[in-house]
Amino acid sequence: MTQEGPATPGSWEQRWHPLREEWVIVAAHRQQRPWTGNTVAAPAPTPVAFDPGCYLCPGNTRISGAVNARYAATFVFDNDHPCVGPDAPTTIVPPTPFYRAAPAVGVARVVCFSPQHDLTLAEMPPAAIAGVVDVWRRQTRELGARPEIKQVLCFENKGEIVGVSNPHPHGQIYATSFRWKTFDTELDASARHQRETGRGLMADIIRAEQRDGRRILHEDEHVIAFVPYFARYAYEVYVAPKRRVAHVFDLTDDEIASLAGALSAVTVAFDNLWRMPFPYVQVLHQAPTDGGDHDAFHFFIGFNPPLRQPHLLKYLAGPEIGGGNFVSDTSPEAKAAELRAQPRVHYKHA
Ligand SMILES: [Zn+2]
């Protein structure tokens, strides 16, 4: 690993995050500081293709008693332990005056990406990943059309380090009666940028990344993937369509094929980096579905990896939890260079 010192340009500075409108402190010169704390255990051994005890594998019975379809590609079902759902109590205990509460209505669903228990996105062919994107497209449209749903949050938590003990490839969907904070922040910034400059905010970000070029991981006619200049996490990656759409369901089939290719390229690079299933939180950044004017919003997918070195967690502490801004211990250029250097073929298939 390159030894970076305080004198290395770009390794110690503040960078402006234009979508969140906040500063990120890049303090990459601290990456090599001594570490005597806990490290993260290596992931569990490779799972099998079918696990009779898995609640996501085809044909298995879940804890609710429901039986999974013998699906061949993707499979969507209502979460058996929903955080929002139709069964949430509608009678709310009136809080102390001044405080507010509301029923936890909404829909929580699970999306199985593949019938194969041991096949992550990184090892799925792009055509199969396009099938997953198509599920996000249909689910966002269907759930977003419900009058009580203000926003549809699609995400994937991958790896034990982010709390997922089941390796079966799957994501989740939370369709809620409220709008999620992150996307409101991005929407406000995008709308203001559009008003003040007449240009799209993500379009300007993409243009800046193309002009620099060092952090681009993958690009074709429709889609670009890059480590953003203002990355908060080591190995943070944005995957964005070049055409501005507010929701994944506005993408054409050609754009979805490109998006799937980019998701494949990024997740293969992740796994190849340390030759292990690479943990991350993957989030679809979409506009609300509340009927408002969200034309300024530019849909993209963000990968937030929690590890900054193999088995070394990026802890969120005083600055992040307390102050609300990130201190990044890594240089986005150096992390992008590591990902760009990875073979295009998954290490298990090489
Ligand atoms: Zn399974």
C-alpha cells in the first residue's frame, strides 16, 4: 500500500459534497496510523447453492408459514418482520403535547436476486442483474402509485458486517408514508443548482469526473460508475445513468442493460479487491413518489462499503454520528486506482 504523507496533495484537505451540501474531511495521511482495536473476522466459508434452512431459497417454508415459490430468477415477498406495514397499529398512544406520532404504515418487501443461495450480484451475469433492476423498476412504480406512499427506498445490505447473516443474495424495499432525509437533501441541492445555473447537478458531477478521469471505474453510452471526488466512505461508488431520470422506472431497456453492466463491473472489482465477498450498503437514490415536481432529481445508485481495509471497519463516531459530517481516512483517487486495477473477471471464475 502506498504510504501517504501529509505532504501528498489530495490526501489531507476538505472536499465539498455538492449533493449533501456538506464538507467531507479527507485525512488519508492517517490511514497508516497504528491500530490496536478490534478487527472484523473473515467472512464465513462459502455457502452452498441451496440451503434447506434458508428462508429465501426456492420452495422453502418461512417462519410465517408462507412457502416460497419455486422461482427461477427473482422473487419478491412481503417482509415477515416488517418495519412498516399494514398491520402496524392504527391507534396511536397520544404523545406528550409537542411530540408527534403516526401509524407506521407502508410496505416492506424482500427481493431475492437469484434462486441460487451462493450467487451474489458480483457473480451474476449482467442479464440476470438486469432482471433485478427490472424488479426495482416495477416495484417502485407499483408501490409509488399508492396514495399513502410518499417514497420507495430500494436497498441491499450485503455482508455480516452490515448485519446480514444470510448470504442468499437479496435486497429490501421500504415504501413509506414519509420522504427519506437523504433524498430530500439531494433534491433540494439539485433543484437549487438547476435554478441558479440552469444545469443538472449530477450532470455537472459527471462532467467533472470525466474531465478528471482518475476515479472512473466503468463507462459506456448510457451509464457511468465512479468513486466520487467527495466520497465519504473508502471505495464509495456512484453508478449513474447519463440521462437524468427521477426514478428507476423511467429508464429504457437499453439503459437498464447498461446499468446492469455497470453494477456487474463494480461488484466484480469489489470482490476482486481482497478476493472475498465485499460488504456494502447499496442504495437506489430516487425522487419521492408524492406527486410533487422532482424533475431536478437525477436517479443514481450509491455503494457505501463499511470496510477501509480487509477486516478493518470504518467506525462512525464523533464527527459522523455527533457532528454529522464525515472524516474519510482514505483518498478517493487512491481507492479508485485500486478498484481500476482489478481484473474484469470475478476471481472465482478466473
Ligand atoms: Zn438461500
